[in-house]
Amino acid sequence: MHAGNLVVATGLAQPKEIAMPYSCKVAGTLEVSPTKPVLHLKISGPKVVSIEVRSTQPGFEVHGARVIEGPFSASVDGRISENAFACRSKCSKTASPRESEAIGQAGHPEQRSN
């Protein structure tokens, strides 16, 4: 939600200007699923989660992926349809004894697009 005041000159002696409040909501074009990926540390095998990134924007491209928070690496696997890309996050380190007690590990992946 964006909100503020638009100040307009009236061209009159009084009032010289008026303030008009406004608010607007801008619909996004990007959809990421799952929104909060979790790697299940207690499941044997590779610790990988797939992430799908979609957009209604014409000519949509995903240019890269990185992880802002968490012990993960991220990559872009490629286009899966005209408006969707597959990305992947995987655990990039061996869990410490304390972490191995946990069921899952949350992270904060980021995908870059046009």
C-alpha cells in the first residue's frame, strides 16, 4: 500500500495550494512457490528444495538466484514454461550437532528477474 498527499497549486490568492490525500495498492506480477522453503534435515538424501518463480510480465526472465540468509546455495535450473522458471536451494554445509537435532532449516532465498 502506498499513501501520501498530493499538493496542487490552485492559481488563486487563497488558498495558494491544497493537499489531497491518496492511497493506492499496486498488484505485483511475481509469484514464488513455496514462499518459505524449508529443507528437512532429518530426511536422508540430498537436502534440496525446488522453487518455482512465475510472472504475468511479458518477456519474464530470471537472471539469478542467491540466498540472503541460511546455510544454503541457490541456482536457476531454467525455464519451465513461457512465464515460469525453476530454481533450487540446497544445504551448502553439513549440519552441526546442535543443528542436526532440528527437523528443518529455514532460509531466505532471493531470485533476480527483469
